[in-house]
Amino acid sequence: MRLLPLIASAVATVGLVAVLNTQLPSGASKTPKLGYFLSPQHGFWKNAEKVDASFDASIVAGELKGNVDVYMDDRLVPHIYADHDEDAYFVQGYLHAKFRLWQMDFQTRVASGRLSEIAGADKLSIDRFFRRLGMVYGAEQTEQYINENNPVMKATVDAYTAGVNAYIKQLAPENLPLEYKLMNYEPEEWTPKKTYLFLMFMSYDLTGRSASADLQLTNTRDYLGFDLFDKLYTNQQDSLDPIIPKGTVFAKPSIIPVKPAGSDIAYLKKQDQNTTAGKVSASPEAPDKNNGSNNWAVSGTKTKSGRPILCSDPHLGLNLPSLWYEVQITTPTHSTYGASFPGSPAVIIGFNDSLAWGVTNAGRDVLDYYELKFKDSTQKEYWFNGTWQATTNRQEIIKVKDSADVVENIAMTHWGPAMFDKFYQNPQSKGRNLAVKWTGHNASTGVETFYKLNRAKNFDDYLAAISLWKCPGQNFVFASKSGDIAIKQQGSFVARWDRQGDFLMPGQDSSYDWQGIIPNEENPMIKNPERGFVSSANQKSVDPSYPYYLGTASSFPLYRGISVNKRLRSMDQITAEDMQHLQTDNYNVFAEVARPALMKFIEPNKLSPDAQRMIKEMTNWNLYNNGNEKGITVFKMIWDSVEDAVWGDELAGSPIPLTKPEAYVLLDQMNKDSNFSVADDIRTKGKVETLKEQVNLGVENATKKLVALEKDGKLKWASFKATRVSHLTKIPALSRLNLPIGGGVNIVNATSEAHGPSWRMVVHLTDEIEAYGLYPGGQSGNPGSPYYDTFIDYWAAGKYYRLLFLPKEKLVAHERTKWHIQFTKA
Amino acid sequence: MKNIASENIKFIVSILLSALMGYAIGIYGNLPWWSFVVTNFIISIAMNQKPGKSFLSGALGIGLLWLVLALVIDTQNNHILSIKVANILPLKGSYIALIIITSVVGFLLGGLSSLTGSFVRKS
């Protein structure tokens, strides 16, 4: 009788298949389906690309109007030559998908609150945050607006979408990107809405810090009281070197925002009123405070060639696959090159055959919270202008992997979505009902700005293109072959009264509402200034004579702008190479001022031997944040410890984290007033600590940490800072860790731990454009490709690639051109 | 003597058939990754070997197939991906361990599916 072995063997086979075909729990996450994942014909092995693979291909696509030739250069940058504009965007979509599909899918999932669908209930709090902030709502407004009013943009985004989908359709299951196999899900169709969601995510990344900062600042103000708050979080920046040079006379404002009567009591000093506490939920990490950038342009009067040079390096989270994808697009209407966003058509930062442009974040406050009073727990009515107004209910359904759907009911009000209410709270919202009002919610034709910049021929075209730009507000720098340079801060900016929107605002009457959007003509701009350069580095764009309030000073880093302008003023006979050196410059202008200020208070004789040794290390330092310097590590640790000693006591008692004052506040106090009363440790009764005592205490505290770092061999700046470029899933094996690179916060080379120059570009506007650039990543999003992280080492070393921007005949014949992808209609 | 020789030929043919059919059905990415279980099962019924030999021929057929495929792919890729995956799994970045595990999975499942087939005739 062999039936028994048959059954036993069959059960064993089926059982093993089942186990190897299941995602097994592994810590907080799950393994891939191991059998599938390991199968050389289905799993990850299929993603291991031949190192000498050819990218030649011939693709037939019925959606095309004509033929398109794509030539790939040796860095895998596609040069798209199309006979029709829409075909070019179709192919751009196709190539984005071919090299970055998973990333496009993942980023739009984050933006639209759909992570739980693939990763389970763990991600629910992030999804709820984005849903309630109105990310999907905003994308819907844009989609509807473009569909109804802008046939050219609709056709552009539709062609791009068709290109993405043409790639997805032909994608065999075994060739799915690695991450799908790891996380066990499949791509879905691309839609125009996903493009708008991606752009919403950029709005969030660059203006969404207010979504947490306004809460935190309010809590800090409530905790300290307004007077002390105003001292520690002053909006006054004495050393400011604004984007528009000081002393520029601004036009008379067309809107004069009026501060509501009684707002000093009702708004600025308002005590918090706890309402019923809702379910406390963790929020995703707030956008990085240092999301910013540098850009500048120098006119021919300052360059060796007599032609302008434009530079742009956006500072963002450093990820793999990179946010950026290089591309050249050439059609009969235009020819452009630069960094594009996988997820959106057109070139975002780049140049064309007439001019170049770049962006930095404006940092202006365009997101506010309004505190609501609901009639009852049904949240169907709220008190507004003396009557009960009806809310409308917006329902969003969050699908959750291996679990039931979660339904978000969001009460929509005059202000916007009621983000925080009885259903949703975080530790900072403290039980309040808060509606969010954000320019990001408004329909936006942002894509059209880039579409038009790609085609712009001169200054007027540039101005017309950027005038359409709404959110996130940006400083658009410009330089043309014809010799013009300019910079304009552009976006939908709220005409604010002083400190309007720094804190949560009363939402019961319209007097606290925005009183208008500043007309484009009144947005700060300069063209061809006497000094021969324009620049921005996220500092305040204007001095206090500008008639509108910009937002809390903590949104405007001070020192990078000072550094850039100081250098540009002193430079002459500039070459493209000089500009590369400036972009990668590590000089620490903050330490230049802060080190002597510290030394004024430090009493070396009274310090421990270790501390004395560290002080020596710091004073011998050359003020450059180079990777091999130790002095910067010592300086940073000492400065941080002194800040802790000075502010720590004031902020220590709060159960929730409060905002730390900006570094320049303490520095100004050290230089001005050594009897700074805040220096006293309020926890020690009957003793008044002086600033001197606190500084020396800070030095000793820092020394303990520094000695430990020294033992671990981590005193050198690059090993201390440990810059990394992380895969979007944060899986270390797919990331690049501990990169040998200097720089940091306040430095032109703004490379900190996980954040920094995400695309460096230098464009010399000679007859045949001489452009250089790179981003810390690679053109392929596939971790199994040799092109996955190609540029990272070069980027860390501060080197640049010469960008190939050529007409078709020249490019085809160029020695760096490697492959040809031919798209034909039939 | 003759019998043993033909048994040996049968054994080798079984291995080759397992590998060949396993590879052929694996080309179809829409079919599940474990489709070779079915081909092995059928081959085993047709070849009618003793359970032990049947297991071994199925195991070697798929195990060697997966070993060779993984080796070829990995060599052409300069271990770029295998080292990363061997850090995720976690195999301390050893691509050799990853290749061995890959072929062991093929070996076990290939063997079990052929073994099951061998009992069909005998039962």
C-alpha cells in the first residue's frame, strides 16, 4: 500500500509550495514570498541587469503621431528627438516608467494616503495625515481645472500618461521592478491625477512645514507666554542679506492687510482652550526644515567670457531612486535639457537653447490653521460670523492590506478641511478642532510654468511662464544668452499682517481670514542689477520695508545667503569651474562669527584637560566644513551644548516637544548683551547663572560626548555627519551610507545627514551652451543595475559631468552616444 | 548489467527533462513560479523510477537549473544585486550563500514534486 507515501509526499510538496509562496512575518515587516523571490525566472534574479547590457530597442506605439528617436548617452541620459510635442511627452512618460516605475508609484501613494494598501495598518497614521491635510482634494481641484480650462496642458499630461501606461502594459510579470517583488504587489495604471498628486507632494514638501510648525510654535508660545516667546523667537534678523538688495524701494501695496481689532489678546496671547481630546495619532515626519536651495546667476560683466552663468542646486531629502531624472527633449518647437521629475512631463530645472532657469524655495507661509467651534459632536455645524454654518462631509476610503477599509469623514468648512477633530489628533494638536487653509488646495497649473519655461526665448517669456506659478512659492532665477539675468520670487502669497498665521488663528469669524493674494507685480523681483549678480538661498527675500509679512523668521535660514553673496561680490572673471567650486564650497560663515563669540566667554584655564584639548582643536580649525576636519565637529557639539544649557531649562518642562530658538538668536545675544537673562537656569533656585557659566558648562558637556566620539574614530566631520542617500523604503542594503563628503547646515554645500544638493547645475550661456551637472543617484531606479547609483561618488567628490545638449545630427555622431531606442507609430 | 545501464540512462534523461521542462514553463512569467512542480510530477509519472531515484532526478533537475541560471545571471551582473539581496535576506552580503539557497529551494521542491509523481504509479 503506497497511498500513504503518496499522500505524505503530496502534502509535503504542497505545504512547501505554500510556505514559499507566503509573506512570512519578519520583525515589523514581512518577507517577500521566498520561492517566488528566489526563482531565477521570476524573482529578483530577473532584476540583475547585465553590466554590459544594450539599451537599443525598437518600440511600436499606436498612440504616437509620428516617429521618435531616443539616443542614450554613456550616463544613460535619454536625448529625445520627436516630430510632435505630445510624442515627446509620451516618450518621456515611457522612459520614466521604464527606469523609475516603482518610485513613481510609491511617491504618489505617499501623497494620496495609500501606503496602507500595500504595507498594512502600520502606515495608517501617515495615510490619515495626508488625507486629512487635503492632498487628494487639492489634486482633484487641479485635475478638474485643467480638464475644463487648459486643453494644451490636458493633452500634455494625457500624452505623458499614455506613455507611462504603454510601458506598464508591455511589462511582463517577471520583469516587475525589484521593490514590487519585495513588497509583493503590482503596478496599476498611471492617471493624470497621479501627476497632480506628485506635484501636491512637492507642495507639501516645500510649504507643508507649517502644518507642524504652526502647532508647535503655538504650543511654545502658550508655554512660555508671548513676551518671552517674542524674545527667543524674534523675527528680527540683523545680519540678513536679502534676495532683493536692502534699500530697494517697493511699490505701494495694493492690499493693506488689517490686523483684526483685539487680536493682541485674542490671537497673539491667546491661552489654549482644551476641547474634547480625540484619538492621538502619529504624524509623518514633517518636511525637512532645511528643504531649501541655492541659485544664482552672474552677468557677463563678472564672467571671463562676457556671458552669464546660471547655477541652481535644490536641497532636498537625498533618496534612491533620485527625485530627479535627466533628459533632453527636442521637438520642432523647442529644445531643452535638465532635471525632470519621474511623475511629471517636461524639464523642471534646466536650460534651453536661449536661456537657463533654476529654483529655490521661497519659504513663505501659505498654510494656516483656524480653530473651529462645532455645535455638537456630529460636526455638522460650526460657528462662523455669528451663525451656525453647515459643514459638508468629504469621505475618503483608505484600503488597508490584510485588514478592513478605514473611512475618513472630513468636515469641509469655509476655511478648508477640518483636519483635526474628534476623529483625529496628534500630540501637538492637543484636542483642538482645526481647519487647514492652504494655497496647495487651490487648482494650479504648475506644469504649464515648466512647459513654457522649456520653450521660453527671452526675459518676457520667462516672466509670463512663472506668472502662472502658485504653490510652492519659489525663487525663479533666470539668465539668457542675450545677457539678461533676473530673479523673481513667485507664487500665491498671502497678503499678511504682522505675525498673521504664525500661530493657530480663531476660526469663528472672517476677520482672521486672508485678506487677499499679493498681485504678481508686487512679488519681489530684480533684473540686471548693478552688482552684476542675482542670488537666493532661502533667506528672507526682502528687508522690513516690504509691505507684506513673509512668515516666521525660522522659515528663512540666514547664513547660506550671506556666504553666497559675499563670495559673488568678491569674484570677477568668473568661469564655469569657479561656479562649481562655489556650489561645493564648505566655508562656515556662521562659525566665522560664532567661534569668536564663544571664545569671548570661554575660560580655558578653568576647563578640564580634555576640554582644553578640544578648544584647541576648535581654534585651530580653518572654518571649512571639509570631510576630514575635526574642528567643525568640536564646534558643532559645543554650540549645541551651549544652546541646550541656555534654552534647555526654559523648554524642559513641557510634555510635548517645543520649537528650539534659531541659532542666530543666541549668537546675537552673545554679541550684544552678556547679561542675557534667559541664560539663567530657572531650575536652580536661589542662583543666577550667567551666560559665561552656561557657555563653559556647555563646553564641558560637549567634551564628554567628543571624547566618546574620538574613541569611536568619529571626530572627523564626514564620519560624524555620516551622509547617506537612502532608498525610499529606507532598506540599508539598497542605500548608500557614510559618504565621504563635507558641507552641512549653513554651508553653501548644504549636505547634511540625509539632505542636501539633490541636483547641481551650472550653465554657461555661451553660443553653444556649456553646461555641467549631476545628482546623487543614477538614471536607473533598478538596484540591480550598474546605473543605479552611478553619480554618487562623483557627487560626493564635488565633481561634475559635462552635459550633452546637441542637435540630433551632432548627438548621433558623438562619442558618448551609446544606444538608440526607436519609437514608431506602426 | 543492461538493466542498470538503462536505469542510469533513465535517471539522466529524467534530470535533463526536469531541467528542460522546468525552464520552458518558467519562461511564462504569467504562470506561477512553482509551475515546475507540475512538470516534474508528470515527468516522474512517465519515467516511472523508484522513489529515491525519482526524488534525486527531480531535485537535481531543478536544483541544477536554478544553480546555473543564478550563476550565469550573477556573473553577468558582477554581483551588484546579489550582494544587496544577500544583505536584505540576511546572508551578510554573501552572494555565494544566496546562490546556494536559491538552488537548495529548487532542489527540495523539485525533488518532492518528482517523489510525489513516483508514488502515483506505485500506489
